[in-house]
Amino acid sequence: MTIFLSCLMVVVSGFLPQDSLRIDNRQNKFEKRELRGDGQSLHYTTPMKKAIVHKRLPNKIRFVLKGHKGAIYTVRFDSDGQFLMSAGEDRSVRLWNAQEGTLIKSFTSPKLTSSVLDLIISNNRKKFITADSDGRVHIWDTLSGIITRTLYGPRYKANSISWNKDETVLVCGSDDGAVYVWDLLSLSPHPSQILRDAIDSISQVLVAGPTVIAASVDGYLRVYDFRNGKLLLRNFNEVALSSVALSKDTRLFLVNCLDSSMRLIDRETGDQLLSYEGHINERYRIHSSFAWDNSVVLSPSEDGDVVFWDLVNGTVLHRIKHGTGLTLASATHPKVRVIATAGEDGVLKVWVVDHSS
């Protein structure tokens, strides 16, 4: 059966997902509404059949990229998939040629004094932004390799960063339980707004249109709508949230929980559509994701695997073994079925589909 998934919220008529987030300093309070998620489980269809999906999943290591000294916490492809960035415990960022498996440049700075927990790359690749365990957010110039600007606000770890479509508003989730919002067009290094609704660490933030989505260890998923001042909450019954991903059509949340389960959530109603199990996520912040055409969801696992599930029926389709230790990060190529994996071993692996098998 096919379900009709409407816009973000019933209370937001005419909401357009492509609208970009804008800062309104007057919007300091949000009207709260909790999504109960009491409806019946629904079904979400995709045109990709299971047998076809399985044959097209990455299963062959193309490159093994070494150089980091310590765990890798974050991996990102650029918008075209030509380049790959990785960062982590050794306080360095490495830029790789994803097509040739070669190191292009290593970025270090005296200003970067702790582990890098997250990074994002601008669409034109001229700059990238890192978030570190000291709570600092640094903006880097890719060509020169220097930090051009440092943003302040978080008192503890800056766990996750995201920005709007035109890259003018930056959002950060911190271990101090707050979400920090900076206007990058402003010269101020301090946040324009701070959202302090969570009572525990923010594990991940996402920007989607005029909304900011925050997953927290306190067991709540929060959706702030800056257009109308609404705050939607989804309670996961005290299960800590490790990450949240948004489907390409912006209608579904994929929430990774620290009980080794992932939940597929209807963005409008809060209903749980499906649960995925088969990986281990009990202690670490691990990002799950929708892969490629949304027919597959995947997550790294604390046992060294990366697990792939069929979106529709929740069955495990495939596993790849990154290593014997923790797999902490993965990134999917934006155009083709290629995945990069990384973990506590400090090694980055790029996987492709073996068409000969």
C-alpha cells in the first residue's frame, strides 16, 4: 500500500520545504506541540525491488586510505562526490581524491586543539567547517588551509553542525544540551540564537528548509519551525537518540537509538512506520542514513560492520566489515553506489559495487 505523506506539520499550512532558514532575532520562544505517534503503522513504498537492491550494494574495497593517528569520527563526500574529507581524534582534517584514492592535503592549525567531531563542506568546496570537542566551530579556507573565522557559544563538545541551503545560517548541537544558531552574514562570532529546550546532550542537528531538527540523548526529537514559531516534539520514551536523518523527499525521519534500533518516523504525524535491527549502537554517537534513492537505509555498527536494510520491509540486505573495532562513521557518494567507512582504527575505506560477482 502507498501512503500519502503531506508536509511537515498540520499546523503549518503552505509550508514549502525548499524555503531556506532565516534568522529572526525576535523569534526566541516557540509554541510546543508533542507528536504522540499513536497511529497505526503505515507502509512506505519504493520502486526498487529487494533482489535488485542487493546486487547493487557496495561489497568491494577500492581504496584503503591511511594517515590519521587515532579514531576517525566524521567522513564527508563533497557535493559532486569527487573528493572526500575525514577528521577525528588526531586534530587534523584530511582531503582525499575519491576517484584516485590519494591524499590531496592535510589541514592542521594551532587553533584546532581537540578532536574534530563533525565537518561540512561548502558546495563550491572553497571552505569547510569543523566542530570540535572543545566546543569551537572553525571556518577554514580550503585553498590556503587556514582558519579564517572561529565561532563561539557551546560550553562543551560541539557534536554536530549543519547549515541552510544558501550556507548563510549555521546550526550546532552541543553536549551542553543547547542548539546554537549563527548568522554567517554577521561579523559576530557569537550565536544569534540559542535554543535551550533539551535537558541532555544534542547528538545531531539538521537544517531542512525553515526548520531545525535536533536529536537528543534526553529521548526527544525536536523540530523548530522558524517561520511560525512552532516546536514539535517526538518522545522516544527515554531511549537516547544517537542520530537523525531526513529522507530526500523530507517526509521521513530515520532515528538511530542507543538501544541498537533505528526507527522510521512519519514526519507529519510522528507515527513509527518501521523498526530496523541487526546493528549494535549502545554507547557511541553513530549516524544512520538514507542511501541513494531512499530504497536502502544503513548504519555503522559498534562491532565493526556497516549494515544495510531494505527500507520497506526492514530486512537486513547486506553487511560489510570495516574492521574489528568500532565503525564510527560512514558517508554515501551523492551520485553512485559508493560508500566510505571509518572507525577507531584510523583507517578510511572506500567501497564500490563488484560487478564481476
